[in-house]
Amino acid sequence: MTATVSREQFFSAIADMANLETFSQAVLANPNTTAWNQFNSATCISSTDDIALLVRSTFGWTQIQLESLFNLAATLPGGDVACGATVVPATVATVSRQQFFAAIAIQANVELLSQAVTANKNDTLWIQFNSAVCISITDQLALLAQTTFGWTDAQLQACFTLADTLPGGNASCSVQPVIPINPATPFGTATFTALDIINLAYKDAGVLGVGQSLLDEDVNDALTRLNMMIAQWRMKRWLVWHLVDKSVVSTGAQSYTVGPGGDINVAARPDKIESAFFRMLAGGSGTQAVDYPLQILFSMEDYARITLKQLVSFSQCIFYDSAWPLGRIYPWPIPQANLYEVHILLKDVLTEFNNLTSPFIFPPEYLAAIHYNLVVRTRAAYRLPPDPTYEGLAADALQTIRSANAQIPSLVMPDNLVRPSVYNIYSDQTR
């Protein structure tokens, strides 16, 4: 992140990304403050200055959006050497698909971009929007984003610069992906990569003989099948070993986005929420936050039956719309701003293999499941007859994971099926 920019660059970036007049009114509403003095006389402005923090609160931005403002400002004319403008920032020409859409979600609106894409499936724009692995700054999709949002060349470059800092990098896009540290496993010092898993699966499937090596085309196809399998597994609760708690502080909005770069920023858009609760934030010294469970509405039809959708009160239920590329949660009634926190429990993301050298970073019991199930899929892909031995091993490996990950919550009956307690005057108890 660019920490300091000149006065001219700072105000030019606000004019490009938001509204300078709205911001000036917010400053005038707080005269004789540090932000007011910086607004009128500061030569250089830092991301930690009061005036920068006032920008964030005025427009309701996240920290990432504030960082993108300073990244954009650093590319604009008017740099001052006194503010550290000694080196022209390096340009970013190509990013991965996930990074591109995450940056669009932060700086603009993915839904607006999707509406601008043609419905013709043979059109280059449609193909890039739906299937491109890497997106270049000169691609038609990038130029469409620039046109749709009225961006300058500097703003488009700032979008790619921001994307380059986000998770989801792909080595084939000239972006070095972040590789997590491989935890200790019961396999000693051995580490397994995607290529190791693929080679062993092809040998056991009877496709690859001793001393033979796979063609590049076969390896790439195998990596695709491996990631297709992982993508399906991440949707199944019993194949995911962990739930994560993600939250957002209420802003008074009716809904909040969930996904890469969303209000609740997670690596991938979840297919559904597993559970949810509502937290009343602590009001002061000596008080504690209080949590209340939220009833989950499982369909849009249920949410549509709510009569007063704009009702502002204490939330009782929540609906998750699994839209793409960002999902959206609708707590109801709408919680008041800054008083509450909405928490959702999501399946942790099973990490796909970005390339052939990506390490195996799953719990140890997953290695056999991935191997044997890839063997079964490989035999099917090469039109080989099913092997009952390997199919049995694949099913057994999945059952092992199912047993390890099983977490069965207590049964909760619908409110309208639970009768009120009956008081017994003789025993002084309810039943």
C-alpha cells in the first residue's frame, strides 16, 4: 500500500472514486479539528492521517477500499518528492480471474459488469467473463469494465494493482500464488505435490506403466480433474473438516455481500450458510457482548413472504442468496447501524491445486481419499472398466473422512411444533 501521497493526488483520487463535494461537506461539519486543518493546509497526506480516516467513515469504506484510494492516488499527476514520490509504481498487466473479480467487487460492482456483458456465448466478452483463467489489462473484459464504470486509464491500472495484492494468484498468469506452509504429517519429511498425486493415480489406474512419463496434455487434464473433484468436495459438509465464523458489523443496510472482496470477505463464495447468530455489541466498560441464534430461511420464497422487509429492529432470522460471484445475506428485521454484529458459520474452503508444484496441505487422512477417488475418475476418463477394488478403497477413504468430520447438532424443532411448557402444581416443575 502507498502510505503517503501529495495533496493534489489525494483529492484527485477522491474525485475519481467517490464525491469530493460530499467529502468537503463532511469536513466543514467538523471545523477546527485535525482533519479540518489537514483538509485546508496539508502538503502530504498519509493513510493514517485523520483526514484519510474521515474519508473512510464518510463513504462507509473498508480498509481495503481506503488502500485502493491511495494506490490510485499514487498513479495520478501531481506527485511531490517530499511525499515520497520518487519512483513510478510498477504497472500490473495480468492477474488471475479470482483476483480481477475481487478487485471489481471492491472498487465498483460485479453485477453491473455482468449486466454489461453480451448474452452471445460466442462473443469474446462472454467467453472471458465466464471462463478466462487470466485477465490482462488490454483484454476486452478489462476495457468493458473501464467503459462501464467510466474509469480513466489510471483507475483501470489501479484496479489491476489492487487485484495483484488480493488472494487467488495463479502462476500461469505471471502471478506467484501464496503457498501455505505445509504442516507436519505422519509421512515423515515427505511432501506431496499435485504432480506426485497425479503420477501415482495414473500408475494405479493402469494408464501409466513403469518407467513411463505422462504427456503434458495428460498432466494438464489430470490437474483439471483433480481440481474438479476438490471443487465438488468443498460443497459437502462432511468432507470439510472445519467451519469458520465470519462476521460484519451492521451498517443499517438491508443486505451484505459474501465472497472475495465482499462485506464479508472470504476466499470463495459459499454455497450456503451452516448456521448464524446475532451479537449485541458491548455497550461500555464491564459489559459483555450477547449472542442470539438466528433462524435460517432456506429459500427466496420464504424471504419473499416477509411483509415488512424494511423493518428496522432486533434481527430474528437470516436469508442467504447464493448469487454469483458474490452471495448476499439478508438479516431480518434490519439491525441498526454499529450496534450489532451479524455472524455466519461457513464451510472452510478446501484449497485447490493452483499448479503442478502446489503442495498437499490437507489433513493426512485426505491423501488416500484424494488418491483413490482420482484413480476411479482416471479409469473412467480413459474408458477403462470399473475396478471394484479401487472403488471400494475410494468409498472406504471417504467414509473415514465422514467419520472424522461428523458433527451432529442437537435437534431443533420448529417453533410452531413446540408446545408451551405445562406447570405441575404438585411437583412445582414444568414439563
